[in-house]
Amino acid sequence: MGGDEERRRPPDLRTEAILMLILARRQNEVIDIQGLCRVIVVEIRQNTVRLGFEADPAIRIHREEVLKRIVEEEQKRKKT
């Protein structure tokens, strides 16, 4: 890849530094991610925010702690 193609490639969140966009949203408001995923603020209660995700089933969406376990398990399988 080169030039413009390199800039359009999504970063590998495990290895590349990225910038963070911080948004304020109210309940029932939506954030659209490149038309591939919609994040909906479902509920806000005290210090907990419930989010809903609408995306094609082929798009893997995981909580960070779950993704870490998946990556660790994949690395263990590669070693054996």
C-alpha cells in the first residue's frame, strides 16, 4: 500500500498509536462509524452507560477485556 491507500487503512488498535475523538451524547442519540456501525446510547444511569451497536454480523464487536482474551487464546494456539 502507498500514499492515499495507507491513510485510509484503519489502524491496528493493538499496535498503532491513534487519536481519540471524544463526543458527548444524550440518551437515544446515535454515533455513526463510516456507515458500517451505529452506536446508540440506550440508557444512562448513575455512572453506567448502556450502548447498543447495529452492524453487519461480519463486523466483530467486543468489549476490550474480551478482545484481550481472544487475542491471548489465538497467540497460545499459534505457539502449539
